[in-house]
Amino acid sequence: MLKTISPIDESIYVEREYATSSQIEATLSNASIAVEEWKDTDLQLRKQLITKFVNAFLSNHKEIEEQLCRQMGRPISQCPGEMRGFEERANYMIENADRALEIVESKKDLEFDNYIKKEALGVIFVIAPWNYPYNTSVNSIVPSLLSGNAVILKHSSQTPLCAEQLFKASEKAGLPKNIFQFLHLDHLATTGIIKDERVDHVLFTGSVSGGKNIKRAIGERFI
């Protein structure tokens, strides 16, 4: 059982059951299937849907700010700053998606037409920290979705409601089913997902010790 202790009064603020092995299996399988269509979706449509996702998230800012305060112990007066940071970062990445994903010609003449094409990696596993939980996770989630990947989010056990709020916004915005999912995980289950061949890339923000554990879990996989 995941339990989040509020730094405000040391009470249990959130309790959630960790994902079961069958739930993890379904999440990985569904993401692997869903990404096949999403990666071929026109970029302009992906941008429209992700803009709706961002707006849906921000429209619920009062509840999100209250939850941030309780989960982290951050003064409520400082919580709106995270919303502004989320909005600024997300909009910048949406506005610059065309430039970031465009084909780069390296040589073009009568003999050669050499270029670099940006393609989706597949299923992205995002591991996000408790400090600045939205400003860090948005840096991974939005560009991953824009570039045609499916995302599975694992947030810190101190800020599990952040994952739930982002998922709620994705549903409200009408993102394709299973393109964005989240799981509440313990360390052992997290390691298992990293090792799973259906995960094509891992994006981690956290401690040095956490990074070393992830490196060990990845082993010789080039993800």
C-alpha cells in the first residue's frame, strides 16, 4: 500500500494500492498497441490534442494547487507558480514541435539525398520526482507525446495525485486511449518495467542513487 504523509501535520494524506502484476502487464501491452496508430497520426492533430490536454489540466488548477500544498508541504501561495511553469513549458514545446521534428537534409544532389528523419521511439517510461512534480514531468510527457510516443508515468510516492491529475486531464482532452497511462509502483515493480522489452526509452529525473539503480536495471539495453 502506498501511503503519502503530508509534511504539514504528518497525517496520511493519500493511500493507494500499488499496481498488480496483471495491471502492469495490461498497461504495457495496451501502450505497445496504441502507439502504432498514434505515431502515424498527423503532427498537427497531435498538437491540437496536447493543447487540449494542457488546457484541461490548467482548468483544474485550484484543486491541483491544494493537493500540491498537502502532498509537498509547499505554501499554498507558491503553488500557482508551478501551474505557470507547466503552462509556459508545455506551450513552448507545442509551438516548436514542427521545427524540432522536421526532416534535416544533410546532403542533396544528383547522386545522394541524405537526411535525418525524426521517428517515434515507441513506449516511454517516465519516472518523475516529488519536487516540482509538474515542471519536471511536463518536460518528458509533452515532447514524448508530440513526437508520437506512448507514455507510462510513474510519479513519486510523495506526489501520486500528480499522476492522477495528469491522467484525468488527458481523458478530458480526448487523447487516444492508452497513449497516456500511469501506475503507482514500488521499487521492485519499477525495476521490472525498466527491464521489459516493450519499454523503448526511460526518462528519469531524481537522485543520483536512483539513477544508479535505473542504470543497473537497464543493464546492456540501449534505451
